[in-house]
Amino acid sequence: MSAKKGYELKPNPATGRYRLISGNWKMNLNHLEAIQLVQKLYFGLRDVDYSFSEISIHPPATSIRPLQLLIESDKMRFSLGAQNCFYEPSGAYTGEISASMLSKLNVKYVIVGHSERRRIFGETDEVVAAKVQSVFSEAMTPILCVGETAQERQDGLTDEVITRQVRGAMAELTGELASKIVVAYEPVWAIGTGAVATSDDAASGAQLIRQEINTLFGQGVSNSVRIQYGGSVTPVSAPELLATEGVDGLLVGGASLDAETFARIIRG
């Protein structure tokens, strides 16, 4: 299988930031199915598609090693990602996976603070902050998820929630590290519900995130941070979302489980 090459990833000329489209598979696909999906996705993309977006794949932990071997052996232009990690480097933490373990598998991006982790597993802002630090300590990049629930949105608390989550996860970072983080605005009411935020919603969320980062670290850092939108993204909604001011990519859930659908999203 020959590698796709000849097209270099280009930043957005207006912002200088590189687009990142990530597929979060959640608890889906065994390692054989994962290999098949990535192969289909690879063949479904054109060389030129890689000049518009960096593409990261976030399989369950059981599939990270097989996909690492596939991506590296076939020189596929995908970045390998993980869905979560623990904040301690080692120890008696049954069932957990450390950032150092992921880094040894050449993982580049780790999703941190997804709403499902916060809601189902009770992760606090303090836990999320510790995970962000752990990911950075192993020279990987956190994708920090923030967003409000339907009730919080209804109660007019969107700004307060997003500001608290950004500040809680990033306040202890240095400016150098903060400039490298990716933040995913994922309104919880749009995750897995079929309800997609409008481009105005996405722009407003991205603006609020960037304003808070500016408050914490200054404009130079805030201008460097990439902000994704996530929540029931489809091939229909993707082009408008990608064209939204302040949005530098997408964090795609269910739609990334189908190679053809995910390829259409990546192509925009």
C-alpha cells in the first residue's frame, strides 16, 4: 500500500492555525473492525484532502497498538489519538492507563474532560486539570472538551460553565503549554442527540473560549489555540461549521464510525 504524499498541510491563511478533524469512536469497534475502518478511510480520501486538515483517530484503548502498527507501516497520514488517560504515571490503579503508556505507542492527541467522563464517571475540573498536565508531561497534546448541558443553557449559564471549565483546566499551565492545547466546544445538549448547534452557537462558544484564554495568558496564546466544534456532526453540517469564524476543526463522534461518512466530513 503506497503512502499518500505530495500535499503539505496548510494553515488557514486568515488565522495561521492548522485545522484538526478528530474521530472519537468511544466504546465501539474491536481491533479487527478498527483496522478495516481505517483502511477504508484511507482509500476514501484524496491526496489533496490532507492539505486541508490534520486527521486524528481516537479508537478504544484495545485498538491503539494495532492502529499504530497499521498507520506507521503503511505511512498513512493519520495522527493516532486516545480517548482518555489517568493522571498518575503508574501505581495501583486497576483498569487505568497512564499518559506515559500512551506516549510509548506514539499517541499524539488525548481527549480530556469529555462530557461523558464528567457526567458518567464524575470527573471534576480538578481531575481534568490533572489529566491535562499529565498529557503535556509526556509531550502529547490534550484535546480539552468543554460545554454546557441543556439545563445550563436554558438557565442562561452557558458563559459561566464554559469559563469555569476552561479556567479550571488551564489556569495552572504555562503560556507555552497553553498555546499548544486544543479545546473542543461540545455543547452537551448536542452530543448524540442529533441536535447540532448552529454556526452562530459554534462561533459564540469559540469566541468565549478564546476570550477566557486571552484573559489567562494574553492574545498571543489565545490566537494560537485551536478550537474544535463537536456534537452530532454530519456531512451536511460539517461545511458550515468548518467555515465558522473561530472554529479550527471538528471532534466527530458517531459519524466517524463509518468510513465513507467520515471521509465526506473531512472533505468538507
